[in-house]
Amino acid sequence: MILAVFIALIAIGVIIGAVTDSDSDTTSNNSSQNADSSISNDSKSSSESESDSSVPTEYKSALNKAKSYSSMMNMSKAGIYDQLTADAGEQFSAEAAQYAIDNLNADYNKNALKKAKSYQDDMSMSPDAIQEQLTSDAGEKFTPEEAAYAIQHLND
């Protein structure tokens, strides 16, 4: 039952994200340019030696989406990759999604902890149920180590 509610919440989030993305694409080209600029800055600060012009636009867009999923939805690495490549998701190529994952500077322990706290606060789930949800292939897809970190710091 809890899993069904969780999946429904994810579906709603994806739909809202898709609507928001299409609205922002048609109304705000400046936001897109600003996002490209921040991606460029992040790429320069990473260990990547490629120049900004050598990175395909699709890859930059995938990275921008990945940043959003990490910071706003606190998703796991596997969850972000799946969302980027899913037919019902962003539909990026596997190469673009992998570029995004490789260049995303995310703290997945922190993301797992935020998800765990939300399950505890919003759904009154037990630590065992939270750990199962965090690591489940039908759930959040965090690594066992990230889930263990979250459970360990749940009441900090």
C-alpha cells in the first residue's frame, strides 16, 4: 500500500515536472541560457578538460535535469539515470544520461537522508521500512551504504 502511494507520488511529480518544463521552455528562453551558463561554469570547475563548445547540447540539458532531480527531489544516482533515460521520463540518450551522472556533483548520502526524513515525517514509516524503500528497485534505488547512512542519521 505504501509502495503504491509512493509510486503515485512519483508519477505526479514527473507529470508536474513535464508540464513545468514545457511551460518554461515556451515562456523563458533566458532561463535556458542561464542554465547553459551555469552548466558551463560547473563543467569548468570539474576535472573535465573538454571545452564547453565540445559538449553536445543534449549532454548539457541532461546535466541540467540531473541537477534539478538531485537538488529538488533528492534522487539517487540510479534513480536520476533511470528518469533521464526513461521513455515516460526525459528520453535522453544513454550517453547523455551517463555524462550527466558522471558530471553531477551530488551528495547522495544527503539525498538519501532527506528522503528518509520525509518518509519518517510524512508517512510515519519505521526505519526498517524506510531502508527497504530507499534501496528497493521499485523505490528510490539508493545504494545500501547510502541507505545505511540515512538510517544512522535519521534522528540527528
